[in-house]
Amino acid sequence: QVQLVESGGGLVQAGGSLRLTCAASGRTFSSNTMGWFRQAPGKERDFVAAISRRNPFTYYADYADTVKDRFTISRDNAKNTVYLEMNNLQPEDTAVYYCASAAQFRSRAVADFGSWGQGTQVTVSS
């Protein structure tokens, strides 16, 4: 089991940027798929981005269409940390953002992610 703790959320104006950080504990971090999801009030939890290990030297990044070209996911295995750089934020990006871990390669499904953080609130004002 992987324990995850998110940080970096906050209030930002439209067009602004934030960087979310997810600190993970667990011996299998480098081989896990790490993902970011978000959930707005009254809505389902949606996939945002994920980064999966293709081989020991290459990782594959995947993005939801709604954030592609604005958000960037990255990881630092030496620090057991995954990041989500969010640029040109818009009011529709307002949600609680969750970090999650999965054993599957290239998964977008909530059900495939077995470990979750507590979430961090991102609010974008217009």
C-alpha cells in the first residue's frame, strides 16, 4: 500500500498557475502509475493526468483532453514525489484534486487506483 499526501492547492485568478505536489511512501513508487484526479461539488471524480513507467528509463504521460497543453505531470522517483503543474487555470478547473497510485500501466479508471490522498482544494476565480 502506498500512502499519499497532496499539497499546493489554493485560490488563483483565471489565467494563473499552481503546482500540486504529492508525496508518496512505499517501496514500489517508481514502478507504479501515479495519477491526478479531480472532483467538483456534485460531480463524479474525473481523470486529469497520469504518468506510467514504460521501462526503467522511460515514463509515459497521459492527459485528459480538458487539460492537455495546460497541465504537466512529472515525477521524481528519488524523492517519491509526483507533481502537477497547472497553467492558464480557468474557473472550470475548480475542484478538489486527488493524487492516486495504481499498479496498472496507462490507466485512467478510478477503480484501478488503489491508493488515494486526502485531496487538495483548487479554486479559480473569474
